[in-house]
Amino acid sequence: MKRILPLVALTLLTAPLLTACGLRPVYGGGSHGAVAQGLGHVEVQDIAGKGGWLMRNALNDRLGAISNGSGPSYKLVVKLDDQISGFGLRSDAAITRERRTLRARYQLIDEATGAQVLDDSAGSDAGINATSSEYATIAAEDTALERLSEIVADQIVTRLALYATRKEGAQAAPSTAPSSAASTGQ
């Protein structure tokens, strides 16, 4: 009990300092928050290939939860680069290890103006054990592609949310600057 009391006191003293640092949740406010209002509705364009199908589904799952606000409509164009390379070799030149790399270049386009407002890339890779069973190796490659699609989709949605948050912050900053200058008499 004697050890817990100082921890409780420390927590009570530092809690106001943590909230004063300016951190706030990205998805705060739900459908009325900066992300939902900034993105409004994002339509993910078709992406070629199996990886594209997985990526588009992953993006739609994530964006569907935040893109129901009344903000502007956007089009998300994604191009994938999916590579598998072998790098582990046995003495008989058989590959024992593979690396699957999934990279996505994506562009967010404002549908009202046709302007490209964001152009970025995301990517990840996964290691795969290549076994003597071709079926097991193909299954491992497919599983890696599914995981990588989820990871890269998370990266893209996080970047879109950051864009919407910064856009909302930039729009709020000019409206507060003149009022502070007017109050100082300048």
C-alpha cells in the first residue's frame, strides 16, 4: 500500500500536464470530427490484380467507417508494385527464403476541382519460408499478400486522416490570426 500511494499522487499531478501538451485524438468527434468532415466521401478506384482486389477491399473497409461526413468527395487512385524475391539458397541452389514486398503509390484527387491534393506512397514487406511443398509455399505467399494489403491500407488511411486533420488545422489558423492581431491593437 505504501508503494501505491506515491504512484497515485504522481498520476494525479502529471495528468493535467499530459492533456496540456496539445495532443488530441485523430478520429475525435466521430462523424462530426475533422477527419470525417475533411474527407467526406472517398471512392477507391479499381486496382488491378489479386493484390489490388485485396487492397481495395481493405481500404473500403477502413474508409467506410470514417467517410460518411458532409465534407468534399475524393477519388483515391492506387497503383501497386508487388514483388517476390528469393534470397535464401541451399547448396543445391534451391531457394529457402523469399521476401514479398508490396508498395503502393496513391493519389487523392478532389472530385469537385479535379486537383490532386495528396500524392504519397506506402509499403511493407514480409519474409516467407519456401518449403519443399509447392502448395505450402504458394499458401504462404498468398497469406503474406493478405497481411501486407492490410498493413499498407492502414498506412494509407492513417496518411489520409493526417491530411484531413492538417487541412482542418490550416483552415482554422487563418480565422484566429486576424482576431488576435485586432485585440492587440495592431
